[in-house]
Amino acid sequence: MDKRLYPRHVSNALQEALADTPVVCLLGPRQSGKTTLAQNYCPDFSYITFDDATLLDVARRDPVGFIQGLSDHVILDEVQRVPELMPAIKASVDRDRKPGRFLLTGSANLLLLPRVQESLAGRVEVLHLYPLTELEKQRKKRLLLKDFLTGTISTQITGDQSVITGVAEAVCQGGYPEPLNRSSGRARRWHEQYLNAIIQRDVKDISAIRDETEMSRLMSTLSYRTGQLLNISSLARDLGIGRDTTEKYLTILERLFLVRRLPSWHRNRAKRLIKTPKVHIVDSGLCSTLMEIAPGDWNSHGKEFGQLLESFVVQQLICQASWIGDDIQFSHYRDKDKVEVDLVIEKGRDVWGIEIKKSASIHSKDGAGIARLAAQAGKAFKAGMILYCGTNTLPLENTGSFAVPINALWS
């Protein structure tokens, strides 16, 4: 592997999947590094991209003949553009279930397409590759989430309490590889052109929309609401479009891995479906561009930066969970008294809670949400953690939980 590339922690899972599964599907937003990862870890595979208009046309006209003409190990890039191939891949795999035959990459969630689900059920392993986490950017390996879930976090006082540096810069930079080595102004220009390109091209691969401008306005509006409760009716009203159209556009943005809905936790699982989710923009760099926020705005735009920081941390932890490999689920907690926990983690029947604070100091009231979640979860509750911008790891009074510096996510 090229040593100049950033390490991708999903690579081990990719190698394991190719060793025992005939079809492996690597999904994630465009420009997150899927093609680079696939080609570097599978250098002997043939490579075909459906961004090539000629190959796309041939595959759509004769999917069976196209698949029959491929070599035994092949990367099919941006395969969401030609879902007609899925029955042909199914037929080919049913004749020969040798592992590692097809590595598919997609910039849209193929699993939401009914014919894809039917064709690949039991034949495919799906992995997700998101923009770089700060841990990958810093080329570090230790996973804070693993330490948290295994109960190995302990008090660490390194000196006088002070403010961590570099957090605002990490949040505003985000994780898309391409703009990382550009100036802040050039990176913002890249984010703007990236979003325009997706809306003008990729959206059309998965759904018909009536107005590209409406989709752009929705994405911009959502950026200012990242980390907040999702109110579809309010969004529709502010945008001047119908509620059903707003819901449709939001679903498209989710399928393109630009936006995430974080469901609400409830002790009664049946009630979670009717409770209000939160919305998060997946990449904090793209979100900061849409919000027109820069690192220097850390203090002057405190509330907005707090929301952006929350979305940043949620993304870091969801990525770490995917590397651990267990079935870990995420949600948020908010009760009738408006007591909140930013992130609830579930593994089996066990429950953990995480609060995210922009401040560099911790007060007793900061643990109120975690305490309320612990009371609701009962014996299932294992521990809580407040990620904050101070420098010491400190125990929270009477909770069995800790306040942990936010840069422990990557240092």
C-alpha cells in the first residue's frame, strides 16, 4: 500500500470480507476515498467505473452480457448508476460462489433499492467508508469508543485545566481527502462545487426531482439545524415547499450519505419510531462551509459551533463503531422535561450515554442528562461520558462516568 495515503481503519474488514464473500459492497459519499481504498487493497482486480459514459451505456443495454464478459475479480465503481446489473451479478454468483469475485463501490445507499436487496440478499457483505476521521488524519490507532465500552477509562490529571487547541480547526476542516491540503478559502470552494456536482448529477441516478435549487436550499438550511431535532413541517414552511417534497428530498440526501437522521431512544423500543429524531450533516467541513463558519468563530458563534461540534463527534464515534465490528446502535435521548443526552449507544441490552460540550470546564449540572438516562435504562446502563474541551479526564460525581478531553478521539 502507498505509505503516503491516509490509513483507513475499515481496510481490515474489507480484506476479511473479500476472503469469504463473493460480493463485497463499499458504500459511502462520493470523494470519501472508496476508489483509492479499493484499488490499493485490490491491485490485481480489474477496474471499471460507471462514470465512463460508454461503459455505463453498454452495461445498461446488456447487463447479462456485460457481467459475463468480466474477469474473475473486478471492481465496479459507482455501481448505483446501473442497478440493472444486480440480477446479472446474482446469477453469476449463484453459478460460482467463489469469494472476492465482485467489489462494488457506490455513492448512494444501494440497500434502499428493492431490486438490489432482492438480488444480493445472502450474497453480499456491506461496508461503509465515510470521509476521513480525525483519528485517520492523525494516523493514530487507539479507539476511544472501545475504551469506553470496555470500561478502561480512568482519571488522568495532566496539569492545570486549560482549553484544548486545534478542535475548531479539525471540525471546520472535515474529512474529505481532496481539500485537506488546500487553503481554507480553496477548501470552501471545493465543498461548494462538490455539493453542486452531487445535486446536478448523482441525485438523478436515484430519483427524479423537480428543482435542483430546492435541494440546494434544503441542504443549506439543514446545515444550520445540524445537531437539532428534525422538524419536517418547519423545514417545509421555511423553504416554501410541500412537506412531502421536503421529506423526499431529505431521504435523497440521506441515501447520498450527506445527512444522517439519529433516532430518539426510548426504553420501550416500539415508541422510538414515533419520537423525534435529530438531524446531522455527516461531514463537518462541508457543514461549516454551508454555515459560513471558520475556526475564528469559535467564541463569536458559540451556539452554532456547539451544534457543529456535536455533529463532528457523532460522526467520529459512528465510524469507530464500524471498525469495532459489533452490532452497535446509536440514538439520542430527550424526555418530556427536555433533559437530553446527545448520543445513546446500545450493544445488545447494554446502554451507554455521551454528552458533548464545547466548554473547557465541567459543572455538576452537566451530568444531569446522563443521570436521567441511567435512571431510565436501569440495570442496562453501563457508563456515561462527557466529551469536553478541557485537558483532564475527571470523574463525574456519583455516576461512575467521566469527563474526557474531546481530542481523546484522535490522540
